[in-house]
Amino acid sequence: MHRAIRDFLLEEFLGAEGDIEIADDRDLFETEILDSMGIMLLIGFVEDEWEVEIEPEDVTIPNFKTVAAIVALIESKMAG
């Protein structure tokens, strides 16, 4: 799951493949990898890839701040 999210971020937002590593705790907003428009693309990817539904109340900066936070959100959706 971590790898798939990192690969998506690299390809969609940095135009890179495997050359750069995004740490699980790296702030995706502070480093300008992700912005509000990017969240919408990422949500579509997450919903398709893991067959979960991200509700409007889930769309918060803390839930998308890091790869680890995104994985935690997906796992909570899959469990619930």
C-alpha cells in the first residue's frame, strides 16, 4: 500500500519514477508534493485501487499530510 501511494505521487505530481524516495512521514503539503487539487486526484486513485469510499468529512489535511496518514485512512476505511 505504501509503495503504491508513493509511486502514484511520484508519477502524477513529480513526473519521476523510482528516482526519488518519499518517506512515510514526509509532509506532502510542506514539500509541495500535494495540494488541494492533488488531493482530488489522489482520492480517485485510492477509491479505485482499494475499493473504499472517502467521505467529504475524511478530506482533511491531517488525513493526507503524509503517506503514513493516507495508509491509516485507507486501513480504517477497509476495517470499518
